[in-house]
Amino acid sequence: MDRFPIEPRFEVNYHLLSIARSDRLRLKVRLPGNDPTLPSVTSVWPTANWHERENYDLFGIRFEGHPDLRRILMPDDWEGYPLRKDYPVEGPR
């Protein structure tokens, strides 16, 4: 989530569910706008691979230790991150 212009600017939400125990846990991690980076959770939850890549591609949040952090939806040569609130509506210039 982009909370622009509020700092910390970004918020990453993890929704965890234990089916066996019927437990739910929501974890919120707030990140600064100038260097949005946090550790990857792919070693614990392999399916986070796609979610982290999507967040990197659309918001520019970097996940340290991710096995393949590259664009997944936008072309490789795309400039900027289209889901940021300060991204120009008409696209990159």
C-alpha cells in the first residue's frame, strides 16, 4: 500500500492462516519512501515469490534475498512504478 505523502510511505501486509489451528495473523510492515526494502519471505512461504515480484514491479519495493526479483507484469524497459500515488497518470515521460 502506498500511503503517499505520509511517511513511512509504504505498508506491506501479510495475511497468514493456519488451517489446522484456525488461527489468523496479519502482519503490517511499514517502509520509508526513499529506500523501500525488506527481507524476502520466499524461504518460508515459496508462493510469496509471485507476490513479492508483483510488489517490486508495481511499487518498487525491493525484497532482499529474493531468488528472482525482476519485473513480472510490466515490460523490462518500463520506467517507474505505476501503482505509486505520485506516478504520472499519463505514464512515464
